[in-house]
Amino acid sequence: MFRNGFGRGALTVATVLQLSAVRAAEESVSLPLTSDPKASVEARPFGIAACVNGEPIACDEVRKAAAELKVAPTEALNLLIEQKLLEADFKKKGGKISDMHVDAQVETMAKEHFNGNRELMRQVLRQQGQSLYGLKQELRKSMVTNALQSGQMPSRFTVSPQRITAYYEAHASDFREEARYCLKQSGFKANETVNIPREAGAEEASEVKTLTKEAYLERLLAEKAPLSEIQKKLDTFRTEAIWYKASELDPKLVQALEELSDGSQTAYLHIGDVWVTSTLVQKKEGHLKPLADVQGAIEECLLAGSAQERHRAYLQRLRERASIVIF
């Protein structure tokens, strides 16, 4: 019943590239070890690290997996034991996955996502802390697991409305839409200077005086000059209307915007290395997304968590029934 269902078990390349050894280790059921696998593996380079139902796992295989997956030998051995258990149960139930089939899935991924460029695929895998070896291992494990689950579990599980509502209420902050502001901004850099005419009767021979724009801004504000006039004299940059989330703006600016209505303008604010004034074109208040809009996402999240729990329980049952010897 498994021979025709392999395609369903193949991981998408996006999922595989995001897999990490840490996650794999966390999702595995911890295995009590009778000795230190790291010391054992290093001391016997050509020996056997463990036997699972009489099937050996070589020390060399553990070292290779640890290096490829960038995990400690203990974790690598635990993952290899898990793989042995899955494959043994799969074969017991009549399933078979050949190396040729795994290679075919890798080739399909290369064609679909990298235009058939296997070297580019390897480079992307390396950038994600993965390898072709690790990809094949994850593919094989996924194909076995999905085939087994498709044979022993319903294809679709449901989540009660009560669980969805409880999750929504407990994680309300995750579904809150941020306030957004459409702004036009202008201003100048803090280190800029400006030349201004000297006041009548000044004793200096020069007809102009150089001031920092910050100092000139203080003078103009003290003289109660209109904001539009200050902008003409000081501003060296302007932006078109741009939408920003509240989290993308300086808290001082958000506080100033909260007191404004659409079409109003803030005073000059010193933000980073600039002085900036912002015109509020439009404001959209933050709000909690309706449950109806996020119900599907919540259900998928809960289903994924349930699947992981079922898989962990399934692995635990396999371990309890297996003969595992750590050398």
C-alpha cells in the first residue's frame, strides 16, 4: 500500500532547506545512552556504534552524519537510530524505498527550483547549514514517515471550534494588526550648516554668518517663524507619501502622530542623525483581526502540533518495542 504513495512524502525544497539539526533533535524522543557515544565513536574509527534490532550503525556513519548535519555525535546517533526504527517498521509493513527513488526526488527538486543546476542546489544547501547528504536523509525519513502515517492514521484530522477560540484568545497579540501611518517627510541632517545674512549693524566685516542648521532651527523657532518658512530655509530632503507600521517608526514620532489628525504636521524631531518633520496623510488604527480571518491559520497550526505529538508517540512506541544496544 506504500509503493504508490511516495510522492506525497517528499518534502518541498523550502521545507528541507529550513530544517536544522536542532529542530530534528528537539522533535526526536531522547534515547538513554549506556555510554558516551562521542568517546566511543572517536575511539573506534572502524567499529560499531550501536545495533538496532540486530542492524549495526557504524561509527564512521555516525561521524559522517554529525559532520554533515553539524550536530554532536550523540544527536547524530540518536537520529540514525530513529531512522533505523522507521525503516524497519516500514519494511515490516511491506514498504520499500530505493536509493534510486530518493535520487529521483532530489533530481525533481533540482529541476523545479534550480533549473537542474545541482551545484547551485548544493551551494544553497550549504548556506542553510544543510548538505545533499542531509537532504537525502530527510527525504527518506519523510517519505517513510508519511507512508506509514497514511496507512495507520486518518488522512485528515479536525480541530474543535472551542480549541480554535481558546488558541485565538490566548495568542491575541499574534493576531493584532499594527497601527499604520502614511507620511510625507522632510528635514535635514544634524551636521549640516547654513549661511545666513548678518544682522544690520553687526561689526564683523563678512556679510554672512555660518550656523549649524540645528542652531538656526532654534533661532527660527524662538522667532515663531511659520513651519512652512522654516522648511524652505532648512530642508534638504523630502519624501513622497509612504506607509509605515508603528514598529518601523521612532517612538517619539509615533507619540507625536497619535496626537494628530489626518493632514496635520509634526514639529521637527531629532531622530537618529536627522531632524525631520512629518505630515500625516492618513492613519489606520491598530486592531485585532477577526477570528474568521485567522481561523484557517490557527487550525493548521494546531494540526501541525498534533501531527508532531502523534509522530513522537509513534517513535516512542517503536523504541519501547526495539532492541537497542549502544556500544
